[in-house]
Amino acid sequence: MAHLWPVRAWTLLAASGFLSCWCDAARTSASSRGEQGASSVERVKRGWVWNQFFVVEEYTGTEPLYVGKIHTDSDEGEGNIKYTISGEGAGTIFIIDELTGDIHATERLDREEKAFYTLRAQARDRLSNDPLEPESEFVIKVQDINDSEPKFLEGPYIGSVAELSPIGTSVLKITASDADDPSYGSSARVVYSVPDGEKFFTVGRHTGIIMTAVADLDRETQDRYELVVKATDMAGQMGGLSGSTTVTIVITDVNDNPPRFPQKMYQFMVSEGAAIGTPVGRVIATDADMGENTDMSYLIQEGGELFKVTTDAMTQEAVVSIKKPLDFESKRTHNVVVEAVNKHADPRFVDLGSFRDQTIVRVSVSDVDEPPLFQPADGTVMEVQEDTRVGALVGVVTARDPDAKNKPVRFSIEHSTDQDMIFHIDPDSGAIMLDKVLDRETAGWHNITVKAVEADNHTMASHSSVSIRILDVNDNPPELATPYEASICEDAKAGQIIHTISVVDKDEPQTGHHFYFTLAPEASGNRHFDLWDIKDTTAGVRTQRSGFNRHEQNVYFLPILVGDSGPPSLSSTGTLTIHICGCDTAGTIQSCNATAYVMSAALSPGALIALLVCMLILIVLVLLILTLKRHRKGQRMAEDEEDMRDNVIKYNDEGGGEQDTQAYDMSALRNLYDFPEAKSASRLAGGPAEACSAADFSLFKGYIRKKVEQADADLSVPPYDSFQTYAFEGASSPALSLSSIHTLSTTSEQDFSYLSDWGPRFRQLAGYYAPGKPDEDGS
């Protein structure tokens, strides 16, 4: 038989009447029940069995809101158990009755701020404060109510859709957020709607996608719409909360409008003298579209022979300008048909009609006084033989006045283009004649500029270039290209080509050059060399025999006659110089001089002696130059040493002042300047000593007075110029000497006895600085 142990349990009573228990249960089990007479009891581990507390948010009562009750089976109502809670909000938001275990909420709760609170419960002995049960955790969950309306958090919303879009075209998606609990009821279920009467756009009830409701949205009619969208929770049921937002929908442009000219005809006037490229006028076609859909190009359908049209990219205007010169006398009015065409035509809207338009531009030409016109206008080319006689006609230029009056024209040649005055022109007829002899070899072309002016208005002038080509006549004979020279070996074979010669001719016959080569008549008996005509401008020189002796004759002069084909045929004679040279076995030329060949065999004794003498002279000269340099260097070193010694003596040889009577004669130093005032003072004083002091005093007094007067009289001299006068001391100056010689009288502890070891040159200085040594004083 099983035994049931006493049960002690936590009981949590929720405010809603739901009962949750944490139980410390004793489970019984019988092992071998029925087989064994004995029974066994199994005590399981005590555990908490619990559930959640629920409390409604937004409680508006005046008393604390009852949440639930904590109770344990140990509590027999005697008041010896104390209940406590800890955790989130314990003691502030949530309070507990220690005696009964009742939990109350003291503040208004908001699930959107915090959805649940986690706390811990504890039952203790009131007297000993010892825990009766282990601490256990429980949750107080805030139960949601529909207290938050949907909100559009991503606004403001701006969308766009192209005009003429089909029905149902998506514009944009909007989303409203509801802070209520989406897992509890329908508080957070949002649906979307637009106000009644909205005919252009709709919104998906559950998706929030805004779509077009019509297919004829026209940007040119209205380019912006303000759409109000409402979001309602509780799935749109009655009592649900709602929020709204305004969506701006911009209608974008498509190319659905063709260009149109405001006028069907435009009239402009231009002078016939206007230059090519001069704008005649501007026209523009309008397009109701915007952006690149208004880009258009202009074409000329009629009248494009004299005019052209371009598009101004900034203003989209058609600029009609002159393509060719206009002539009032030929045609006074021109009609130009200009067509405007959209650049970016949309094939979806071709059925709306032609996306082009035309207008007529009527151009009236006004008459002006024009300069003469040359015929032909682009210049004239003339030809003349270079042997044409002076005064002959070269050619005629023609020009006329294009105006209706047809005034007479006068011609002249611009002097800058014919400074040598080779040509002149008849001012009335325009005939160009030759004034000087021509030479094609000097100048093959002459380019001159002819000026034509109206006879009674020289400001109306025009110019034309005339190119005169000088045609060649055969007046220059052909000549050898250079003074040719050739060299051959003494053992040359017969028929060997030793040189190739060519000719030049300054003339340029129209049929080309044809030359012939032959030996001059004076060389007709020549048996050594002959000519071989290779081609029109070159010929080869060959040997007629083999073997030459340069000791007999080392140079041959071969006269060659060169002639051209004319007419008339001209010729000239040139000379080829041929040297006979000695060669080695390989045929390489060694020497072409007979004397040099003899000298190359051996040198004479006299030549050897002369060569040796020259070498000896050169060696002697080199030795002399080296010796002189060394001698001069030694002299400079001796002079440098001597100068250094003298400088040392002069630098260190210092006197001892007025008391030093051995080194200098002080009387001579005092009498360097013979002052008149000193002499007169000496005579007045009656004695040398009195005269000396009187002279010294009067000397300085007068000197200072003189300097002061000069400084007072000269305003441009700064005051410090007279400072130099105080640098001079007289014989009886009370100022002490600044010389280092008197340092022996100071209290310096420096020992100058080492000066006695520096030799005789420093003996005097050692006497001043080390006077205690008798041997140095005696010296």
C-alpha cells in the first residue's frame, strides 16, 4: 500500500480567476506491488509549478490595480509567514502585502513601453527571516488594448508616375505602423483607404501600394496631385483607430506633344554684302513637353542653296544664316522652309500625329554698293616663255562692277607682290605686260596680286591673285655635277670602269632630259680611256689598256664633252682628273705620289740625323722648363719664409711706452708735428718744462674749439662726426694705457716665466711680464 506524503505548495491566484500552483509533490510508487508484500515510498524533488499574471494596460482607476495572490500551503493563517517580491518594478510599480501575498499595481502600465515584467517571489519565516521555500521567478505580462493608432513613420511621401500611364500603374508603397500587440486580437491589423471621390489614384487595402486609377493623366494639364491616404486598425472594423498622411504624386513628362511654330511665316532682311555665316534671323518652335523632350532640331526643306540653319543648344532656336553670297541683282527675295523635328520621339505615341512642324522664312535682300568682281573669282594662272621679249603681253585679267550701274573698273598691281616691277598692268583693260627679262632658273613662278577698284569710288576695291608660270627654254648647257677625280692602280686591266660621272642641267624641258657624252676633240687621240654611256644622265669611264706607270705619268686629265637634246642643243666640257696610284696585292691604294713612293723605300742618313737632332732639342727644352719651374718655386718659398720672419719681428716688436728709451727715441715721436702754438707757448713760459705743459694744453684746447666751430657751422654733419677728435691723447693725458703690457701691475696670478724660454725675440716682453729674474733684467 502506498503512502501519501504531506503536500506543501505555492498557490498563485491571478486576478482573472486563473489558478496556478507551484507544487512540492510527493509521488508514490510501489515496486513489486502485488509480488512483494512490502511497500516503498519515493519522495521526488520539490518543484515550482507556475503560470503568468496578466494585467490590463492603461488602467484608469483611483485604487491600486489588483494583479494576483501568492500563497503557500505552509501558510495556515497564523501570520508567521512573510511574502516578498523582487525584480523589475518591485516596490515601485508592484507592491505585495507581506501578510496575505496580494500583489497590486500602483502605476498605470503601457504595453507599448514595456510588455512584461520579471519578478521573483520569496516566503520567509516572519520571526527568523529564514526562507521557507526556494526563491522562484514569475512574470507579469501587460495585456494589450487598442490604444495606439496607426502612424506613417516614413513620411512625407513623394512619388512620381509618367503621364498617360495605364490603369493600375504602381506609384509607390506606403506603410503605417501600429504600436499595439500584433499577436493579440486585431489591434495591430491595419488597412488602407483613400477618401471617397478620389478618381485618379487608388491604394491597395492591405498592401499600401498606390496605383493609377485613370489612363489619361496629362502633365500639361496637371503636373502634381496631393493624395490623402488613411490607415485604420482593427482591420477596419468599427471602433478601430486611424491615422492619415498626405502623399505628393508628381506627374513626369513623356514626349507626347509635337513642336509647333507660333507663326506660319517669318520675314527678315539682309544686305547682299553680308559675309558668309552672317545670321539672318532666329525662329523657334514651342513644345509643351519639358526637359529633353523639348530638344529639337531644325532642317531646311526648301531654299537650302543659299542659306543654312543651325540649332542654338541653349535657347532651342533655329538660327538661319547665309551659306553662299547673296546677289540683289540676281534675286531679291528668298523663301526658306524650316522644319522643326523632335530629337527624342517616343514610338508609343506615333499614333498621336506627326511630331514635326514647318514654317516659311522669307528673306529680303537689300542692295549695297559692291566692289568689282573678278572672273574667275578664285584667281588666274598664266604662262609665259622665259625668252619672251620685254613689253610682250602676258595675259589679261577681267573684273566688272556687279551693281546695276556697272561703273568702269581700274586695275593695278600691288607693289608688295611685285617689288622688282617685272610686270605692269594696263589700268583700263587689265592687260598684264612684261617689263623685264625673265629667267626661269632664278624664279619659276611669279605670284602677283591685282587690285580692281571702281573708277569713281576707290573704296570699293577687290583683289585677285595671278600666278604666272615661266616656261623653260633651253638656254643652259649641261655640266658635270662636280669636279670629278678618280684613282686607279698601276696594274689596272683594260675595260675596267674606274669612275661614273653624272651631269646636271638647270633647264627643265617638257620632254625631259636627254644627254650624250663624248670625249672632247682635244682628247680624240687618247688611247688610255674611253666613255661608256650608261643611261641618260650618267656615263662610265673605262680603261682602254692595262698597266700604267706612275713614275712616267701619275696624273691624266680627261676632257669630256656633255651635250643635251635641245632645241637648241647646248654642250659644255668638263675635266675628269685621273690619278695613277700604287696598290698592294689586294688592290688597296697605298700612294698616289711618285716621290712619296721613292721615299717609302728607305730614309737617307741625313734625314735620320736631322730627326735625332730634333728629338734631342725637344728633350733639352723640356729639361730647361722643369729646371726653371723648380728654381722659381724655391725662390717663392724663400721669399715666403723671409716675409713671414719679418712680419713676426714687426708684429711682436712693441715698445714699452714713454719709459722705454731703448727701443725708440721719444723726442723724435713728440716732434713729429711742429705746432706754432707750442713754440710760442714755449717762449712765453720761459722754460722747457713749463712750455711743454702749456703747449700741450693749448694744443688740445684750440683743436677742440676748432672742431666745435666746424660742427656748429655745418648743419649737415651729425654730432658723432666730432667723436674722432677724442681718440687722440696728448703727452700729459691722465687716461691710463689700455695696453696689456701693464698687466704686470695687476693682481693676476698667471705665470709668464715661460716667455724667457722663447728666445731673444721675446726677451723684451719677458722683461715686462717676468721682472723678478735678474738675468733677464740685466739683459
